Amino acid sequence: MLTRSTTLLVIALVVATLAGCGADATPQPVAGDNGPKSGGTLVLGENADEPACLDPHQLSTTNTTVVGRPIFDSLLWQDAEGNLKPWLASAWKISDDGLTYTFTLRDGVTFHDGSAWNAEALKLNLEHMRDPATKSPLAASYIAPFKDAKVVDEHTLEVRLSSPYSAFLNVLAQSYLAMISPKQLKENPASTCEHPVGSGPFVLDKWTKGQSITYRKNPGYAWGPTGRTGPAYLDELEIRFLAEDATRYNALLAGEVDVIDNTPPASAEDVKANPDLAFTTIDRPGHPFSVWLNTNRAPFGDQKVRQALTLAVDRKAIIDSVSFGQWSVATGFVTPSTPDHAQGGQISYDPARANTLLDEAGWTQKDKDGIRLKDGKRLTAVALDTGVNPQNTQILVQAQAAAAKTGIEIRIENVTAQESQDRTGKGDFDVSVGIWTTNTADVLWIQYSSKNITTPERRGQNTTRLSDDDLDKLLEEARASTDAAERAGIYGKAQARLLELAPAIPLYNRPSLVSSQKRVHGLTWDYAYGAVTFHDSWVS
């Protein structure tokens, strides 16, 4: 799911440093280890947020980076300081008008099927992302200004945009825009979901849906983005989908898995205190975890009702209860670790003001259950919950209780992940929850531009279905700005406007919480997303 700023080779747009990578960000080797060892298998325990497809261009789910990055490489790499570095592109330059990007591509890279990485491969990938047949929920939005591309020579591609796009290089560092084999895209594009072919350090071996994904080493890998470019140390990598927090944590304690992602917040301090375990964390950039409100129908089509619900929810009490102190309460619609995050503004807890707003909106009567009435109708909203993440369910339940105190009824419906996706796409809901991780404040365009409301032709990510002319104008101006200071100022105005419009309730800045056995070494981060990666991992 879905943070981008920009450092260029020729034109530098200074970006803010990604936060959250503290002293414990990389587990240290235990005494007696003499350095990296090749071989062995590492098993990662993941939650139940399993993608329905492994084609990165067709995905927007939170775990996409974790399951896809072993297979796929990206054009650029974002480092811990937010700088963009060469990966499959060795160099790039931008025209003065911001409309033409010329990429020089790395030589000697091959995909798992033997096909070559070249200018034609990059062109095919960009076209695949925006092809309506791909039905891309994210990559297509991220490269919406992409107009066309011209192959200059085997390793040079000229990419033209329809308008300047300040986040273009940043999004190209994300796993959602990773590169797929050109041979597969040309000869069998339908196979990219079930068995995608990339150029990464691991090759997809087997996907047992609902259970696990296994990968094997790509022995010829020689183009890693960090200091060590060669093959992975591990012979095999396995990701097991373990839905229950307790099951995942107990599997780590028992040694059945080597690493767990999404460590239960209640267990984080126990992990830190366990001499046999290590703990590492990083703050994810992008949009905070939030309660999304459907602004396109009653009751949240009324701005005062949205504002009232926001004021009625004690966000800190909920977050403290659910996270056991592991999460920080959000201050706005962009996380502090995201470039162009704006300071200032606040989201308060004020039940009295919430009641006043509901009165002003005409919900002045109450029924025997204490639920407000207007024209004989109850103030009722339907919330969708997949049950994939227990903390999400707890948040909804506590928000439901807080809303009821001001006379708002929230009915929680348990649905499958697919049903939730389908219904939010059609606008058949009132409340949902989620997070959008990305390395640029352009996340606001993704989430709130009226251009990103889902239509029969294109799935957008404007879940709230918000349409506001003033906000649209600000977000378009920020995208087109080639001046870093100007862009930051525009994004500041956009964030202030969102606080007023209240299309969602930002709850917390969600970190990645990763726990591991002490025998595991070399866990690293994909900083463009804040997800754990395994190219440098080894087991003792």
C-alpha cells in the first residue's frame, strides 16, 4: 500500500529524512559469528494480508513489498536518508520543463527467464502499468502523467510526461512499480499474477494460496542496489501466512519461524526482553492509519457529521489501548517521516463540540437507544471489517463505542477482503479502515483527488470519494511544481484543507514491527515503503 520525495542525479530536489530507524533498526549478530554464511532457509511469519495476485502492477495491498521484493527489482533505490540511488537505472536526467526524463539503464541485468533488461523492457513495463487491461489500483495512478516513451538505444529510454510530476522518480523506487520480464509481458501477460518473472535475488518457487509462498536463490544475481550487489546468502526463503497474532508470535518463540512481521504490539516489549530474540522497527512514510468515511452518501456526505465523528473519537485512548505504547497518534493526513509533511493544525477530542455539530446538522432527536434521528431516520453508518488484522477490528469496535455516545450508530459488517475491496470500489460502505504507505506527500493526490474516484473504466484509490475543487487545485499544483520550497508550501495548504473537510480520521503513524531469532542476521529495509527485505539476510 500504498511517500515520495526526490534526489536527482542532475537536478536535486532535497527531501526530508525518513524517520524511525533507531539504534535497534538492525539486529546485531550474536557472539561467535564470524560473518555472513551462505545457505539455509529463512522462514518469515506474516499476517493474513495475502495478495490475491503477485503482479506488482496489479496490487495495492500492504504486504506487497514484503512478498514481491524478493522477486522484483526497481528502477531506483531509496536509501535511509531519502536519497534516490541507481539500481536498474544507472543514471537519469530531467529536461528543464520537467516533462522529459532520460534514463540510462544498467547493463548486464537478466530476468529469471533469461530475457535482457533494456530500454524496451522499461517501456513495456510502463505501458503495462497504465494498460486498462492490467486494472492497476496503484501503479497506474502513480504514473498517470506518463505520456509515451522512445527507445533511444538499447540502454537509453526517453520518457515523456503530459505535465510536470514532482513525485515521478520517487514512485519508481517503489516495489509497486517494479520491473517484470519483458518476455512474460509480451508472450504471456496473463501469467503475471500466478507466477510472475522478475530479475530479483530470489525466484518464485511455489505459491500455496492461504498458506505460504516459497522462493529459491537466483544464483546469477549481481545487481543489488546496496553495497553488496551479489546473490542472496539464503538458498531459500519462505513466507507463511499466519492470521492470528498469537499463532505468529508463538511460532517465533517455538522456533517454527525465524522472523515475524507485524509483531503483536502487546508482545513487543517481551521480545525486547528476550535474550534469544531481536527486535527492529521503522516508521512508514505516507498517510497515517485512518478511519475512512464515504463522503458521497449519507450520513457522511454532510461535512458537519464527519467533523462530529472525528471530534467524538478519543484517538489517543484508542491507540494507547490497542498498541501498548508502540504507535504514536497521528497529527494530520501525512506522517512526519514523509517529505513535505506539514507541521501545525490539530485534531482534537471534543464530544461537546461533536454534539453541537450534530444538532446543527439537524440530528436533534434521539430514539430509545440514544441514536440520533432526522426525519424519522436513524443516524446509522455501515463499517466494513475483514478481520485480517485484529488491531483493526479493535479500533473499529472502540470507535463504534465512542460514536454511540454522541448518538451515531456504527454497524460493523464482517466481510472477506475481496468483498471489502469490491464494495469500497463501488462506494457501498460508510466506514472502513486502512493505511497508505508511500514515499511522497503525493499520497494526498492518490487518496483525495476527485480524479481517483473509482469509475467503471478505472479503479482509483480515493476511498472516501471526496470531491473538492479547492483541494483538487492544490494537489495538481503540488504535483506540477519543480521548486521544492514551493511544493512544500502547497502541500501544507492541502493538509490544512483536509483537516477542515474531515474525509477521514487519522489515527496513528504505523511502524513496521519486526521480531527475529538471534540466529538471523542482515535484515534490511526497503526504505521507500518501510518493509523488511532479505537480500542480505543469513542464518547462523
